Amino acid sequence: MILVMGIVFWSCLGMIFYIYVGYPILVFFLAQVIKKKVNKGSYEPMVTFLIAAFNEEKHIGQTIENKLQLNYPLDKLEIIVISDESNDRTDEIVNSFDDCNVRLLRQQHRAGKTSALNMAVPQAKGEILVFSDANSIYASDALRYLVENFYDPQVGYVTGRMIYTDSDGTLIGDGCSTYMKYENFLREMETSLGSVVGVDGGLDAMRNSLHSRLNSDQLPDFVQPLKVVKQGCRVVYEPKAILREASLQEAGDEYRMRVRVSLRTLWALKDMHTLLWGRGGIVFAWQLWSHKVLRYLCFVFLIGALSANLVLAVQGNVLFLSFLVIQLTAYNAAILGMLLQKMGIDLKVIRLGHYFLLLNIASAHAVCKFILGKKQVVWTPRKG
């Protein structure tokens, strides 16, 4: 029994280390060896922005203004806003733009972002499709940096760099920011391997010719890039294309968003399972398993490590007692951070632990819903 628990403990601990530390280290060193570059060049194709919106009267006007003011020829720019049966002033605000570059489409029955994009793409004039959230504010040169990657005929999809703009020091805000820095580092390294396995969704572009119609329950931010890889093209990260977006401030808002994204990603992995077995190349399959599948299953290894540690610590072994103290201290600090935040007390040292715990509980919740066959097609927009 003790031997078995020892194997479980060290195996789980090793997997947790691999998921968050080992994989990034391996990706970094492989990127230095492979160094697959993108052949960028001056390129000004016709571009269509696609913005799905549900009750976004607070943001949609500013977002459209931002796109019209980008450093890009207006005669090569089209903006299509798809209102997902909004019942506030979203439609009115879009129609108030007396500009031939801006068009409003309306879904008469609310069906979610994926259905909205399915409806809009056939009407898009652009050679390049750019997907923006209704509250996404781009840097003035972001579009140029995105499209110059398409000068390379092997590039089919490009994702930019998200920067969270809040600076109030909240637990979730700081956690989001650090998490995105970590993700952006991985994307930069994965680009050198060939393709990235995750994109932002608010600052993404792809060739219109590669776009595929998706089922309404499929996550476009994840499935479309996978389909691009399946068609033999690259999905790359462009760090100079910057999107500024406010992070969520409340743990409940962030948690619900993470559960939704995790659940839809799990269904996407199921739909595109052939890529897990080498359809897009062995290296890309390894990336998918490491960056996505194991990341979403990390909670299993966390539970396994704690459970085995409890059994082993009862035997009085100093090493396992020490590990148990470390684990329990970390979990208690993460929980305490949430309680202290509600009391207005700020402890920066435990922010990452709090966000790490939130991410893994959200993943566990999503996996349970996935096993039960539950899906989520529509949702209320994020509050950030």
C-alpha cells in the first residue's frame, strides 16, 4: 500500500511539474533548434472585421471607432457587427455609423457567437477575416502587424497579444495578467515549432478561403485554428499586434468564463481528436496533449498528489510530512486570499496561488459537465 501511494504521489507531482514547468522548458529549447520563421512582408489585402455582439451598448461604439481609426486603408476595411438578438441599444448604435464600411446583421433568434459568424462569413468581402470581441480595443498598428504574416503563403491563421489594462491590484486582475504573459510566452515558442495550439479570440485573423462552417456548439476560437492546421497551414503568434482589454475583477465572473471556455475546448478536442493522434504532425500532437489536454486534467494530479500525501504522512515520514505542510499551506493561502480580498485586504504574494486554484477548480467543473454531455452555446458577455 505504501509503495503504491509513493508511486502515485511522485507520479502526480511529476505530472504537475511537467504541465506548468517542464513543457514550457522543453518548448523553449526545441524552439531554439527548430526556429521555424514566418516570412513576413508588406501586404494590404481587403480585411473584414467580424464582431459578434449581445447587448454590448456599453462597448460597441468605442470598438467600431477603434477599428475605423486603425492605421490601415479605409477602402480595404469592412466591419460587420452581428447582433445576437440584442435587446438594448446595440443595433441602434451600430446603425448610427454613417459609414459604408460598417454593416449590421441581426440573428433573429439568439444562437451564440458561432452561429453569428457562420451567418456573416459568406457575406464578408475580405480576403482576410479578423475576429474581434465587442469590447476589444486594438493598438493603432495591430492590424498591419497581423496581416503582414499572411505574406507567407504557409500562414493560415494569426493571433495577437492580449494585454490586460487594469492596474487596481485585484487578485483576479493580476492573476489574469500573469496567466496571459505565461500563455503568450508559450505561443511565441510554439510558433517557432510550427503552430500554436491556443489563441485569444479577440485579436485573431485567418484567410477567408480556409474558413470552415462550424456547428453552433463548437468554439470558433479553438476549432478554426485546428482546422487550419488540419488543412496543412500554420497558426502563428504575432506579439506586435496588441489588444488591450480590461480583465475581470470578480472571482465569480472569471470562474464562469473559465468553465465555459474549458467546456467548449474539451468538446472541440473531441471533435478534432485526429489531431491528437498525429494528423497535424507528431510535434503538434505533443503540443495539444501537453498544452491543452493535460492542462485541463491537472486537477486530477493535484487531487492525486494530496490524497497520496495524506496517506504517506500518517506513517510519520518527515519528507512526506513536509510535502503535506507545503500543499496545505498553499491551498489555505489561496482560499484565504479570496476571503481577504472581500475584506479589502491585499496580499500580493498569494495572488498567483489564488488564480491557480480557480483555474483548476474551473477545469474540474468543466470536465464533469463534459462527462455528463452538457454543452454551452450562448452566454452573457464578460463584464471586463
